[in-house]
Amino acid sequence: MASAPQDALARLGARALGPLGVRRAPAASTIRRVLTLVCPGGLADLLGRHPTSARCLAVDGESARGSRIDTTAAAHLLSAVLPGGHVVAQLRVPDKTTEVIGFTPLLAPFDLTGVTVIADALHACREHAKWLVETKKGHYLLVVKRNQPTLHTALRALPWKQVTARRYDRGRGHGRRKTRSVRALTVTGLALDFPYVTQTAKIVRHRVDVRSGKATRKTVYVITDLPSTTASPQLIAQFTRSQWKIEAVHHVRDTTFAEGASKIRTGHGPANMATLRNFTISTLRTADHHSITAGLRHLSYKPHTRPLDFIGLP
């Protein structure tokens, strides 16, 4: 930034100093200090997107491993992501707690009427389901694993072999052949002892490594308050894949941006840097850059003008 021309500094809002009105870029230490002090919630609201007209919203958490220091655990960030991989909200989970307590504060500011919130097994709790349906007038689709042993056992015992509502998808990518089957079954909340549940699904994923021939199989159960007339096995499969979008965002932050090696570890720095990375990923994907690495390379060819044009800075 120190080598930026005067017109680029003017677009960035750098102050004009002296009788000649020469603009100077802020020092790296100043930028670092601002990042550690700025309210992460305000920055996330400024750069995020509102889930207006969204059909679903995925929630998941990730730790910024590079933020760990001797006396403080790594910052754990809970995010809400749209199907296209756009982060709409992010919240740092207080130290020595779990991301479960951040679920309600993360989503509370948004109008979730008619929106289906998708979350992993950690959030498959009755309080979250009641809050989404009763307070936010939304819907839920929750993954159930062995951390809910009674519910998981009840789901496994359902008559899946007799289910006729099925969906099969086959594909190939990243050197693997993939087959996914979804079986959906109408149930009652009383049968599963879970509020408002009307349907459950069993998702079986088969993967075969093309080169080695190694095959893996994974079975996942999900529950939802959406009835079969609204959520077909195909739609359930689409919603479940939305959960993987948030994992893809975390993967890009770890690999492309080397988040784990970041030296910004104090104050609000880890949360604000994660917000800036999310904004970059979302903006590049909106511009149809399927490869974030290629998109960043494209911007780097004209570093003083192209990024500013890209975000629409006048």
C-alpha cells in the first residue's frame, strides 16, 4: 500500500497533508491496530449480506488456529452462509464455551420467516428447533449424530428399507466417483421426542477413489419440520449440500489465505480478518470466479486499481 499512487490513495480515503496535499498511506502498524480494535459485529454487518428471499441458511463454526497464544485459546467463529457460499453473519464464540450458545445471537438480527436453517449435529437440540419455529417463524434441517444417542438410535430403527420416497445422485470430481442416496420418511414429533419434526431422511454417500479404487461409505440422518409436500428427497439433498458450502469457505480460508499461519492474534483481529477473507471469497464468487486463487491472481495484476474497481469503490 505504501507504493500506491495518489489517485488510488484518494479513492481509499487517505488524508491530504501539507500545502501540496500529498496523500500518505497509513503504516502497517496502524492498520493492524485498527483491525484489533474495530467492533467485529459492525464490520461483519457492513460487509455481510442479508438473507433476503433466501430459501436456506447454513450455520457452522470453525477455529482460527493461528490466533492461539500461550494464554488464550484459538478464536472460534460461528458463521451463517447462503447456498452460494456468501457469509451473511459471523460471531466469535466466547472462550471456554461452545458454539451452541452463539446460535441464537448469530441469527437473531435476521428475518427468518420461511427460511430453512441448516446446522450440524452440535446444534440438533430442542431449544434451537423451538426458537426457529416459534420465535423466528422459520424452519430447520438438522443433522443427527451419536452425540444425541437416543434420537440417533430411534432414527436408525426406522423402517428405511420400506421407504419409497428416494433420490439418487451420481457424479465425479476431484478424482472420485460419488453416489448419494436420500430416503425420506414422514414421522411425528411424539415418535422421535423432538419438537415440530415431521420428516426425517437417511443420506448415504459412497465415494470411490478413481486412482486407488478405495471405497468409503458414510451415513447421515437429518430431521426437519418441513413436511413431505414441501420438502422432497431432492430438496433435502440440496439443502444438505448447502451445509458443505460453509465447509468450503473454511477450506479456502485455511488453504488459499493460510489463516492458520496468520500473525494477527490479539483483540478483535482474528474475527475481523476472517470477515475480510469471507468478503473477498463472496465477492469473487459473485463475479463468477470459481477458483479463488485464480481470482486473486487476476486482481494482483493491477493491485492499485483492479481491486478497488472490483468492489465498486468510486
